[in-house]
Amino acid sequence: MPKDTSIKSVLIIGSGPIVIGQACEFDYAGSQSARSIREEGIEVILINSNPATIMTDPSMADHVYLKPLTTKSIIEILKEHPQIDAVLPTMGGQTALNLCLEADEKGIWSDFGVRLIGVDINAINITEDREQFKQLLTRIDIPFAPAKTATSFLEGKEIAQEFGFPLVIRPSFTLGGTGAAFVHKKEDFDDLLTRGLEASPIHEVLIDKALLGWKEYELELLRDQNDNVVIICSIENMDPMGIHTGDSITVAPAMTLSDKTFQRMRDMAIKMMRSIGNFAGGCNVQFAVSPDEREDIVAIEINPRVSRSSALASKATGYPIAKIASKLALGYNLDELQNQITKSTSALFEPTLDYVIVKIPRWNFDKFEGADRTLGLQMKSVGEVMGIGRSFQEALHKATQSLEIKRNGLGADGKSYTNYDQIIEKLTFASWDRVFVIYDAIQMGIPLSTIHEITKIDMWFLKQYEELYALEKELSGFKIESLPKELLLEAKQKGFADRQIAHMTGCLESQVYKRREELDVKRVFKLVDTCAAEFTAKTPYYYSTFEAEIQSKDGKRYVHNESIVTDKKKVVVLGSGPNRIGQGIEFDYSCVHGVLAAKECGYETIMINCNPETVSTDFDTADKLYFEPVFWEHIYEIIQHEKPEGVIVQLGGQTALKLAEKLSKYGIKILGTSFDALDLAEDRGRFSELLTELDIPFPQFGIAETADEASALADQLDFPLLVRPSYVLGGQGMKIVINKKELEEHVIDLLRSIPGNKLLLDHYLAGAIEAEADAICDGENVYIIGIMEHIEPCGVHSGDSNATLPPFNLGEFVMQQIKDHTKKIALALRTVGLINIQFAIKDDTVYIIEANPRASRTVPFIAKAYGEPYVNYATKVMLGHNKVTDFKFNPQLKGFAIKQPVFSFSKFNGVNKALGPEMKSTGESILFIDDLKDDQFYELYSRRKMYLSK
């Protein structure tokens, strides 16, 4: 059936600020959906309160409402746009589904004549309400773990008595496993049951028998209203049941599933999907499989919406699930739509993978002091990376190299654990770094049978690890000069980085690269094509691998490279890698705008990034996408292959910025601000000399490399002191100390976690007001795009502060100093592009805290508040295409916009919630107020000192 022509206007509900359990994968889905619906000539109205994402960019929808996700906001929008025919709630995660249900209960959709598309209320209720879901599975004869629903404490106690321990408690209508827990022993039950009942918005939990050690799988499906179903991707969790899928290492396609069991699982998933009512769109189904020959299958849950895994499955297969799901919601059938990659086959075509993908979550436990770092049913990761390779081993290595946790892959970097008890404990109580610890255990000689017994990870995965370690041992017997080509090629095919091979053979990374050049062991680039090369792909979406040479009939030896280099002028944009606290989706927003601006200037755009959750890694954002680690070796070989005019580093946060020195050293042009200027801003010694020359005040500071030096400095500077390491983002390791004992403890701690780092000690300006300015500079002209004042006092990290645009409490004299300082510093640093400067204001004097000549966390916020495409302008300046004076700036803002941080402390029991110089928020929302008499502003201002910690 073709699309429903009665739909002329659709409301899409977004997912709100980023929290643990609901991150930018839903913004990716919403962005795809909005584009997909607008392609059909249908008006899109969007509500989402998150200013940091590309989804809420004015270019994404016909009308974007940056409003709180409440039924009050929904009513305001429906009154403003009586033409809205339908609402699509399946793109915004649990937040959108819950809001849609609440609006339905209040009769809002029927009052305004709006119908649900993509899902119906019945389907949401069946899948979200644990009791109804259980009844459905019984009706359609699908096995599930013995389980009962409790709506009270007493009921819960009775169920526990009946089932015995271990048990699992799962609250209804929650996301990211909120409130879910394993109960191993009776003493813990009361507390965990109470927590589960409180976490559920309807105070209901499902208590089921724990399937500990069972294997976990997910299937991503699409269904149309004609009941056609396609399985897009099978995903296997390397970690067995008991760890939330968002915290599991996952592999696609499934590796250890027999074909017979996969077919049974397929049939079950299709049966489940067809039984949940009127539903057309994407769906995620989770199963547990017994780890024995019988391979019994048990259904865990079904989500009638796009999920965290559908972003991963889209990137893994090249099949844009959210885009197609949106078309299905409009009435199309799968056989009427086109495969977006081949442009010649239908969307009713199941993707085939001729490669392997591995997803590894990214955690930020260091930000949650006192947090339990073991993994379980409640999700704790803040982002994820994905590696694509020709084998599981290569993909696993690429994913570990993408994490940006100072590891070069598995083993061979001198950072392995060597304490037996510590290794056993980390395996027993699943630790966040278990992916590395398995390798360390094998290295120590712990038998695979013991590792399997403790972790219940399938023996196939453990044998893959064992092969890697055997190869490391073999390589370590050679010097680089004598390393045979076959062995070097095998190491590269299995994903070992040049740095790791250098570690094994006792040489420098550059010598390994040189040896590879000599032996002609070079990367080749392959297409992600959805169909294992059965049909020609039209989309330039690549990953790298290593191939043995093929010999043609005429004796010519060659490797097959699928990435064809054009003769157009090119620009590379370096992405920001995995989402984490301090570097989130706002940098992805900047990268996407940078790519679009470079296209407008006539460049062929090349994106390098490894984050599967975001729009920058969509196959049709840049002209060419390399889904690769933002890791020197990978980037360098792409640049060698493509030969771009230059590389943009100032849009991808600290990830891209950290590579500037190496790019500069290798003679690769950095577009925009030079490496020297970037380094000048980061090097506190050089920067303070510059400020002294410019006659701009800054807090007294000193630089220390040992605890003794820090102690001597403290005598000169006076407490309180702000201690921080160089070259970090999000205030990592920053702390205010008030005496020598605290200073020594913190310095020793920092030097242990970041060896060789220079520490900066600033005299902390207690009671100062903090402000920041963002500007665009072309080396001659400076335009300040926005000045924001923090509501919290100086000492709370800017990412954790509520901040107002424009300032609400700074006099003309102070504002003039901010403007003068910003212009002077931007020009003195020879900035070409964006710059962010942070200030502390005390006794009407404006001091400089720091300057960052790059895109900042606040640029998307200011762009949304003022309705101006600042990153587009800044990129055109970086490319030398425009001067600042070429643009007609016309900011529009009535009243004030307030940036409000959002925290995910609820995921960690007993964690220290105090705020300080180290950033802890996971996302933000935007609040517009007409004036300072607004109650919400008054409340924020009255609480401003509540959480300040040292």
C-alpha cells in the first residue's frame, strides 16, 4: 500500500537531554526520521529540549520547539499548529513513549484529532507492562523465564519465597535498566525490591528467575502494515545474561549461534512482532539461550520503537532503520521502498554482512566518586564505539583502539594487570575493563576453562583471545628488521596496532610503519554495502582492513581497494569519538555542520569517526565516511590515500585536537587555527606570558611536575588552590584543595593516573562570578557570538553550571572588559575559526581562566538560542572561503535562554553528588524565560551554592 495521503503534518517527539541509558542514538533516529518524512513533502514539527544535538537544528524540521517534554508543551504546540494530523513517538526512546502514553491517558490526542503512527497505545502497553507481556508470550506459546509481577512490597516478598534465589527485579516502564537488580541472597532483597518499585512510574516490578550464564542475543527487525518482516541484524552479547545490553560488548552478526537455533529465534521474533497489534516500524527483540547442546530459547523483551541497538545495527549494516521505519509509519510497505545503499534493490531485502562489527561501551566511572564500578542489570556506560573488521579479532582491536582510554588495543602496551587476585576479582565481578582483563588472564597462564567457568563467556570468544596472545608471543621473538612479511601481515589482519607491534619488537611506531612500507603491507579500504557485494553499492561508506595479495592471470599481484580517490579538492573532518562526560553530542553537532559548510564551499567532504550513535557517522552526511578509530595510524593512512587540502581538528573536541601536533609534525595542513596557536592556549606557561604582554589579568598560578614542587608552590600562591592536569577536557582530575595534606594526596593520585603530565596550580578566586564568551575570528576580525553568565559561583565546572544567555547580572564596565579581552586574545592567538574563553569576575575585575581556540560545548546552545548557524560561518572562515565581515549577523532572542545541566547520579547508589571543577553532567536542556521574575530562574538562583564542593 502506498503512503497515506491524508497525513500532511507530523509531530515527532524527541528524547530530551542525554542521560545514561538514553543517549544520542535517539537524536540520530529523530534526525533520520525528520529527513525521511520531509522527503515525502510532509511538514515536520519537532519537540525536544536538548540544545546540543543536530536534531534540534532549524534545518531539520519545519518547526522546532525547544521546550520541556511535558503534556503542557504538547498542548501549546497542538494549539499553535492545528494542522498536525499525526504523532510519531517511536524515535525518542522511553521518554517519548512515556510522554505519548501520558498524553493519551489525558485525552490530548483525541481532543486535537491527532492519531498515533508507527505504533499504537496497545502495542506500547503490551510490551512495557511486564504482566501483559507475560500473558502475550503465554498466548503465542513463546517460552520465558518463570516470572511474576508485584505491585506492592508484600506481593514481592511472596514471589521471592516461591521462586528462591538468585532472582532478577525489573521495574516496568523504565529505560537503561533503571532500578533493575540481581538479588543473590535474601538479605539484599528488601532494599532492592523497594528501589525497583520506586523506579517504576506505575510502581510495578517483574520478579523473574535469574538466567545466570545464559547467552544473550538481540534481533533488529522492521515490520510493515502488510505484515512483511525483515531481520536487519543479529547481535550477540559477548557478555552472558546479567549485564545490561547497553554495558555489554556486542558482536554482529551473531558468532556462536547454530543455524538451526538462529532460525528458531527468527521465527519467534517474527511471531512476537506480529502479535503486538497495529505496528509498523522498527523493533528490537532480546532473547536468552541456554549454554548447552539444547540451546533452549527464552524471550526477554521486545521494544516497539527504535532503540540503542538500532543505531548500532544501522551503522553495522548500512541499512538506515529509523529512515525506513518512518516511511513505514506513513503507510508504505517494505517492497515499495528502496535500499538506500544499493539504490537498485528493495528495502524488503535482508542485509548480509561480509565483515564483523564489535561494539564496546565507554564508561566514565572516574566522574562518579564512590560509584560501584561492577557491571550489572542497570546500565552505567555513557557512550560506545564500534569497530569494523574482516574478523572478530580485527574488529575487537579496532574497537579497543577507539575508546580513548590510553590503550593501544589488547595487550602489548605495558598496561596489563599482573596481579592474579586482582584479575580473578575483575573477571568474577564483571568490571568495565573486562575486555582487556581476559587477555591479561590468558597472558598470566590462567586456563581458558577457568576463565569460562568464572565469566560464562562462550569458549569461542576466549579461543579468539588465546590466538591473539599466541601471535603476540611469536612476534615478540623478532626484531623489526627481521620480522617476516607473513607474520606482520597476520598481526595487522588481526588488528594489532603499529604501536603494539613496536612494543613487541622493541622499536618505535614509525619503524613499524617503515617496515610495513618496505614489505608493502598497507591498509585497503572496503565498502559497507548491506549485500556482501552481490549488488553494486552507491554509497561511499568505508572501513579498513589488510589483505593478502591476489595474483591475476597475467601474473600481476595486487590488493583490492574499493575506495576510489577523486580529483576534487577535499577536506577531512576529524570526529569526536565516543560520547563521554566532558565531550558529548555537541561536538558531533559541530562536525556535521562543518561537513555541510565545506560541501557548500565546493569541497568533497571526508568524515572519520567511530561513534555508532551519531549523525556524523550517517552514510549520507559527508561525501565519504570512514568508520575508523580516531587513532593516529588509521587517520594517517586515510590522509595518505585521499590527499586532502587539509584537516579540520577544531570541531571534534579534545579527541581531534590531541592529534593536531602529530598532523603538524607530519606536514599535514590543519585548516583554521594553527597547531602552534592551539598549543599556546593549552600551555599555561606560554599562555600566561601572552596575557602578561596583553595586560590581561589572570589568577596567580604555577606549574608542578612532582608533589614536592606542588608543595613549594602552595607557599607562594596561598590556599585555596585549584589543581588541574594539562591537555584534558571536562575538567578531568581538577580539584580545589584547602591544605597541604589534600594537595599532596591529589597530586600523587593525578601523577599516578596521568603519568608525565604537568600540573597547574591556580589560586582559586573564591566567591567569584564565572562567565564565558564564544567568538568567531578570521585572524583580523572578531565577532562575539555570545556571552554567558553562570548562575553557580566560580568553582563549579562550566559544563555543570546553569548558565544564562545573555548575562543577567554583569554591569557595563565588566561586559566591556569581557568583550575587549575576548577580541585581544582571539587576535593574539591568531585564531581562524572558533574560540571559547572562560572568565572569573571578582571586585569588577575580569580574570582569564582559560582560552580554547576550538568549538566549545556552548556553541550549539548559542546557535539555537539566537537562531544563527555559527558553526557553518566558522567553518567557512577556517577554509579561507569567507571573512567574518562577510556575514550578516542577526541574533534573535526574546528574554533569556538558560542552559541547564542534567545529571545521571540516579544510576549510581551512594555516589558523591557534590559539584566542583570536574564535570559530571551527562547532558543539558534549554529553558527560555521572558524575564528574571520567572519562578524557574528564581529557584535556580536560590540553589546556586547548594552543591559546590571542594
